[in-house]
Amino acid sequence: AIGQALWSLRDSTARMTDFTAHTQTLERAYQEMYAQGLQMVAAMRFILLDPSDAKARGTLKQAQERFAAEIERARGLSAGDAEALKALDAIETGRSAHVAAHQRILARIDAADPAGARAIYDAEEARLWRPYKEHMIASLEKTKAQASAEQARFGVAVAATQTRALALSLIAVIIVALLAVWLVRTISRPLGSILGHLG
């Protein structure tokens, strides 16, 4: 029984370790998506201020690519979770629309039409960014809440297993002590009788 309790503890610990690693990776994916979204927003702002800023264009492209990669990573980690996949679909839809608006802005800039670029930016930037940003934040908070709940359940399970193991150990000690007393008495009585006859 003690061995079973210890095995249960090791199994729970292994499952919690796997869950924590999975959850932390998913959290990082959402955090990275959010960071890359902010990079996209900042890069576009710099491009509007200075259309010749090649570095800002490079930053925008890199942020778009990293964002796409993190969505795919989150999808893989969320396989089987219909609610999470639905949220990721909403994030992807928002990101695609945002990227498309950025492409239209860049096209206006390349056509030497800064006023047209600014008009698109003013009309689309905040409107497109805000909804999928909120989806990312909500998904991140949900992931953190799930991790906290699982850690709490793990703590309760570990405490119960430890208590059980301790109780079983105490019972085993008592049984061993009682057996020792019984053996001493079993041996001492015949031995005392023998010694009495010899005396």
C-alpha cells in the first residue's frame, strides 16, 4: 500500500510536470503573438512617419512572419480543445485583415500617395488591431487560469497522498513493534521455563 501511494505520487508529479511544460509553452506562444502584434503596430507607425525607413519595413515583415509561426505553434498545442482553436481562428482572421490593411497602406506609400496611406491607417489600424488583441489577452488569461487550477488540484492530491503514506508508515511501525513484543514474549516464556528447570 505504501508503494502504491508513492507510485501515485510519482505519477501525479510526472503528469503535472508535463502539463506545466505544455501550458508554459502555450503561454509563451500567446505572449509572443501579442509582442509581435505590437511590433507590427509600431513598425507601421514608423513607416508612416518616414516612408524611406527600410528598417521599419523589415521589422514589420519579420513581426508578421513570427506572428504566423506562433499561431501555428499554438494550434498544435491546442489540438483537441475546440474553444481554444475557435479563439485562434478569430485571432488569425483578425491578423490576416490587419496584414492586408498594412499591405494597402504600403501600396499607397509606394505610389507616392502619403495622404491615401494615412487615410487607410486612420480608418483601419485601431479598428482591426483591437479585436484580435483582445482575443489574445483573453486566451492568455484563460491559459494562466487553467494552469493555476491544475496546480491547486495537484497540491491537494499530493497532500492527500503524503498523508496516506504517512498514516500507512505509522501503521506499519506499530505492527512491527507489536510483532516484536509478541516475539519477545513467545521466546522469553519457554526460555524462562527451561532456565527454571536447570536451576
